[in-house]
Amino acid sequence: MATIKDIANAAGVSLATVSRVINNGPKVGDATRERVKAIMTEMGYRPNANARALVTKRSASLGVVLAELLDPFFATLAHGIESVTRKHNVQILMSAGSIEKATELKAIETLLEHRVEAMVVHSKALDDEVLIEFARQAPGFVLINRFIPEIGNRCVWLDNVAGGRIMAEHMLKQGHKKLAVISSRYQIDDPVDRITGIRQALQSAGIDLPESHIEYSTPDQEGGEKCIQNLLAKGVDFTGVLAYNDAMASGAMTMLLDHHIDIPSQVSVIGYDDVLLAKYSRPKLTTLRYPVEMMAAKAAELALSYASGKKPEADITFKYTPTIVKRESVLRL
């Protein structure tokens, strides 16, 4: 494999000149720069990313741990991160945590073993103490979609309690008082926080939410179908469905239509996330926009910045709030 010395000899320039070309440095004429690049291509030279990181004091790679790789939500999250790494010419090392402690732990440890100092981690299964310790080990450790007060300056997160309130308040404003909730069965903060927000809004309106009106399943379309099936089997009377995410909302609408229940004239449905699925469902889904791509880009910028030596500021946090997107699946009574 060709070395930087081989390139310098072939081009008739100094090692310093080749180094400047590799790192896009100044003081190199255009003709020389192009000649060196052409020789690098001809000789199949590949710069050592880790060595270049030592020179530029910038992370050569960004580690990413997501819950899933196929889910539309996480695909959007990954796209937000990729937009930043492309701008900074940084490679991505990505793995899935599957919302399991052992898998998440292995994914983060593997990144550390590869000396990855910048990482964006979506962890729902690991304990706070474990993640705090990882933040001590990796300068550019940033959490997304989770808030831990002790490392709040490394957290980019969404206020899910506010999100639950917003979706319930929208249904109430449309005159819906008989509500059902379909939620994720995973024992993580997001579904708990959203239901907390929903209850807050309903309690303020003097409306009770019985446990029999809440169904839990997998946070996907099949889970949404099962939840509606169970609600109908129990004979729960509802005019509105508040779904944990757009995938569950989509499955819920499919099951309602299969039972000849029209949307939204008989039952209104609201989702959460505003992934592409929401815009192209029929009817188009009213939902809460989760600014995940913006949040992911922010998390990636923070991770690279911290890894390059910038110290996280104390008493700062990066909290986002979802907003309502009104479409066709909610009708005013």
C-alpha cells in the first residue's frame, strides 16, 4: 500500500506539502494540489483517518447507536446525523441497540474499543448510572431522546409530557371526551411520559381516563391493530384514539376500517412523530411533529464539538417540544 512518502517522491514535493493536500491545508498551489491528488488516486493511496484526526484534533468517526435501523423514525434520525457527518467529512459507525440492556451495552463498548470519542447514543434500556459513566469515558458522548439531569448538557431530548398534553388538548378542543389510548408496551420513559401528559390535560378538563381505555402493544402497525381489536372486544366506547406513534395510529386506522368504522366521521385518530407515513396514510394523519432530524443534527454537532476539545457548558440543556400537524384524521364533533 502506498505511503505519504511514496506520494511525495512521485510528485516531487515535500511530505509537508502532501500532508497539506490531504488535510485541505493552505499554502499549496492549485496545480500542485491537483497533481498530488492525481498521484494519490493513481497509486491507490488512502489517508489514515485516525492519524489525520490526531493532526487536525477532530474526530475521524462518529459512532451512532439506534434502537432499530428499519423503523422510519430512526431512519429519519440517522439522516439528520448523516447530514452533519457529510459536512464534516466524518465516517459513521452505526449499530442497533434493540432496546435491550445487553445489546446497548455491547454497542457502546464496541465504539469505545475502536477509540471512537464522538458518539450519538439512543439508549432506553441502560440505567442512568451506566450512561453517566460512559459520558465520563468518551469526551463526545451525547444522548438523544433521553434526559439525565447529571449529564443534561449532553442530552438532546423531547418533552414527551408536553407532547401528551398537546395531543389530548387538541382532541378536547374538537369536542372529544370519550378517548382511548394505544401505547407502547416497552418499559421506557416515552410512553409513560406521554400518558402522564394526556392524563394532565384530561384531569384539567374534568375527564377521567380509565385503565380499561388504555391498551399496550408493540409500537408498530401490528401493535396498533391489536390495541384497537382489544378495545372493540371489551366494548369500550370511544370517539377518539390517541396513539403512541404514527405506526400504531396507522395500524389502528386499518383495524377500524376493517370493522366498517369510518375515520374521522365515527372515530378520530391522532398520531405522534410525523414520519412520512402520516402524510401518505388515508385519511392523512393528524399528528405531533417530532423534530427528530433537527435534534439528530444538533446531537451530531455537539458530539463532534465535544470530541474536538470543547467543554460542555454547565447548566445547559437541549430540550425540544413537539407541535401539532393538523390533517384529516380528526373531526370536530
